[in-house]
Amino acid sequence: FFGIYLILSISLNLEYGYGGQPNFGVVAFYAAGAYVAGNIANLMLLPLGSGLDPFMPEAVSLKVQAATQNPLLAILFFVVALCSSALIVGVFGYLASYPALRLKEDFLAIVLLAFGEILRVVVRNYYPIAGGTVGLGGIPNAFVWIGQTQWIRLLYMITVLSLAGGVYFFAEKISNSPYGRMLKSIRDDDVAAASFGKKISWVRGQIMFIGSMLAGIAGALYAMYSGYIQADDFLPFKTFEIWVMVMVGGLANNKGVVCGALLMTLAEKVLGIVSVELSLLNLPFEPSYLRYVVYGVIMIIVLLYRPSGIIREGPLKTPAWKVVEKNE
């Protein structure tokens, strides 16, 4: 989960921390990636002409069985699902945000917030692609053919963390480049950036494409981990969680985002255990909502006393900056 949350946090950090685009619909692109992976499983793992409903138990068992019996097919599905989720959700994110990119940032935030919730409601009630209230199951793990649960989990954890490390390396390269400097200039003063010939809406669209692409990868990884997804897995609170991770770690700082994602992932697991223990005490309130309160308090404290996060935003390490440091 830390690897998945780290990818989502880096996605939001590129969009908002560097690009200044407040994406309050992160969960929509996360969900889209998961559903793309689920439908790729329907296409690749169900026999052609079987006539089975891909959302029914017989089809779910058949998909898992196909991946279990054919390791190459399982690995091929993993690769195809990741690539498809990245590309489709990237395009999806660009098209979804494009109408609001020419407006002020707060309009984009409102549009994406509404878009994420509308998408969840539509998915919950639309059967052909998402399975409606039944959900979408039979999304196999890439290592399901190994057969031993502990090895499957260990290898998948290593794979997810490796991908998260690759995403971190990619984010470091893109942010500490002339392109990252341009993103910051647009974030800080789009009028000044436009006066230097920068195509503001086009660059904003690019970073939304990149951020949505990464969120799609995270969604696909989650779907293949859980094996089953439904609309209520992608509530708006998931977006708030990712925002807390980025704000706690530090905007426009990938190292800070790693810290924020790690701390809040640990907090989520600890609060889950505490909620279960408190539920046994017959308290006059619902303990499962405790994490909502804690996350809100953390966000308020960060905004009041450490608005720059754990690690403050520093200068970009572009080639030009390295020349300046050398001369000094």
C-alpha cells in the first residue's frame, strides 16, 4: 500500500506541487486505472465465445484459473494492464480536465471534485463495464501461478515497490529539469510565463496527462492486489488521504512526498487496528470514523504550523543551477 500511495502522491505532487493544478479528483483516475485493468482481464483471460457474464462467479473463477495455469499469460496480462491503464487514464485525465485548464485553478478543482464523484455514481450503477453493484472480480495477481500465498505477496510487494521507485526516479528527473522549472514558473505567475511565449494551457494539459497516467498505474496495481473492485472502494475520502500525504511531506519536493506517504500509510494501518479494538467496547460513537477526524486534525496542524511540510521546497537541480553552484 505504501508503494501504491507513493505513486498517487507523486502524481498529485507533479500536478499541484510543481504544476499548480489542484486535482481534487485524484480518486477518479485511480478508479479508472483499476477498472481498465479489470476489463483487460475480461478480454485476455476469458475464452472467446464462452458467452459467460464476466462479472458472475463462474467467469471470475475461470479468469483466475487461466492465470494460475499459464504463468506467461499472467505476466503478459500484468504488463498489458499496466501499460493500458497508464495510456488510457492519461488521455482520460487530459480530456476530463481540458475544459477547465483555461480557467483559474479553483475552477479546475471544483470540476475535478465533481467529476470524481459523478464517475463513482455512474460506475456504481452501470453494469456492462464496471459490474454495477456486483463489482468486478477475477483480476489476478501477476504471481498467482506460484501457488504459495506468502511468496505471491512478497514478490508482488517487491514489484510494486520497484515500480514506485521507478516513478520516484522519473519524478526527480522531470522536476529537476528545464521542464520542471517551466512548471514552477507557470505555477507562480502564469502571466509572466505567457509573456515568455509559454503555452500555458498546453503545459497544464501535459502535466495533467502525466499525473493521470501515474494514478492509472496505481489503480491497476491496486486492482491486481485486491483481485476485486467496486465503486465504493473509491470514495472521495481517498483523494483527501493523498492530499494529506503530499501536504505533510512537502509540496514540490519528492523526498518529502516519500516521507508523507510512509507516515500516513503507517497511520492508516494503526488507526484501522485501533478502530477495531474500540468497536469492541460499545462506545457511543462509530470508531470507524476515527481516522477521518485524525486526518482532519493532522491537516489543520500542518497548515497552521508547518505549511511547507516536513521537507521544504528547495531550488531545482537543473543543469543551470549546477553551473551556478560550481562557480560559487
